[in-house]
Amino acid sequence: MKKWFLILGLLFLFGCESVPTSEITKTSGTTNQVPIEVVEVIDGDTIKINYNGNIEKVRYLLIDTPETNHKTLGKQPFGEDAKVRNKELLNSGNVTIEFDVGNRFDDYGRMLAYIYVDGVSVQETLLEEGLARVAYVFPPNTRYLDNFEKASDTAKVEQIGVWETDDYVTNRGFDASAISKSNNRTNKSVENIMK
């Protein structure tokens, strides 16, 4: 029995040493922001970046935006608005990434991070402008949850973007049928927000 523990211990020890350097960062538990280059904006909450010489897909922590090209959901209302605004923000200054203390990667191999432009949170901006909802809250990656919920509440009170139509935002995502039923989507979204 002791022999098995020794073998398992050695396997664990040597297995831990073989972690690729691209997965190791020195920012765990800090609020250090690392400069990055954005390679592609995929949608409102996902981008591709050049990080330490590797192209990585990044999923924004703690937010969800409507889909732009989903297999089953298709193109959801405000999805393209969120993507366009995300791209505008990322093209407006120096982009940095910040990690939280929990998992660095999701089940799809995407990095999980906070994204900033000139020190301003892209996630918080998208929430404030009604182009995202707070979602995918998995402790301990919750450093800015309170800030994000306040930003989302601002958009909810103003009934802008995804909050224009009752029941469009759900606990599981966005329900396009709520907008179809309501059929009264106004122009309170991105065009008016940015004025």
C-alpha cells in the first residue's frame, strides 16, 4: 500500500512540473494588469488575444452578452450591438488583462479574465450600457461582482439595451421570444447610450 502512495506522489510531483508555461501567470491573487494585443473580437464577451506569444481565446468573467452566431440560438437581439460596442471599446486605447484567483481556463479551453481599456473595465461598461447581464458567477472568481451588479442595476433601472423588454433577460440567458411577443423594441439601445 505504501508503494502505491509513493508512486502516486511521484506521479503528482512530476506531473505538476510539466505545466506549460503559457498557462502560468504571476498575477494570481493580485490586481496586476498585463498588456495584451487583441487579435479578434468574436462577440460581446469573447475575444482572441496575443498573450505571451500565444493566441488565446478569452471569455470575459462574470458577464454574458446575447449571441451573434450560436448553433441553436442563432443571432439574438442586442448580440450584434454588444459585439460592435466591445470592438469599439477595445480599439479605443491600450488593452490589458487581469486574472482572478480561481480557474484561469473554462471547460472550453478559453482564458477567463477581466479586460480593461486604459484602465476602464470593458465588462462594467457593457453592463452599464445594457448590453450584458451578470452571469456565470463561479467563486472564487468574483472579485468585481458587486461593481458589476451595480452597473447592471443602472441599466435595468434605465430600461436600456437588454433590459428594454420585460422577460428578455433570464437566469439562463436571453429569451428572444419575449421581444417577439412585445414587438416594441425601441431605439434606447446603443445609439442613444453613446450620445
